[in-house]
Amino acid sequence: MKRTWGNIGTSTQFTQLGQFSNNRLTFSLDSTLRIVKGLSLNIYGSAERIRDQIYLAKRNMSSEDILLQRQALESGFNYSAGLSITFTFGSKYNNVVNSRFGPRRISLAKIF
């Protein structure tokens, strides 16, 4: 949803590998709030329920394998969130001249 004050977007994704028990459900949210012309506050987050890690080793792993990340550990849930301030500058017409030129973005701060 785009409005003059900013935009909000959500997405949900479900994937399944073979059996129904091998699945992954992902939900994400992204919003941008315009503070003043060119300055925006971005808030985003996502959460995943993971049940599709068929690539995991069945044997016990040593501490060395885990620390060196030679083997993946089982994970049932994953989440992330963040906050950033973005300043956009440049001509609003520069994508008319050359489509490779998009708005220039500088991220001033990121959390998480």
C-alpha cells in the first residue's frame, strides 16, 4: 500500500518439500514512513517457522564442526527486525534519461 506518508507491505510464503511435514512458513513486514522530502524511516521484520532442513547430518557433531560452521545446526524458528533512516537525493527525472540511475540512498543507522 503506497500513500503520501509512506508505504507498508507484507508477504507470506509457504514452501513444502515432498511430504507435508517438510515445510517452511515465512511472514514479513516492511514499512517506510516519510519524515520530510528525501528523509524516511524504515521499519522491517520477518519470522520463519522452519521444518524443511533435510540436509542436516544425522550423526552427532563435534564442537569443532559447529564452531567452524562445517555442519548446520537444526533450527525451528528464525526472526529478524530492523530500523533504518534513509536519505534519498538526486533528480526525480534521472530514471527518464537513463533507467540505470535510481534514487541514491544512504543508510544512516541500522539496528539488529
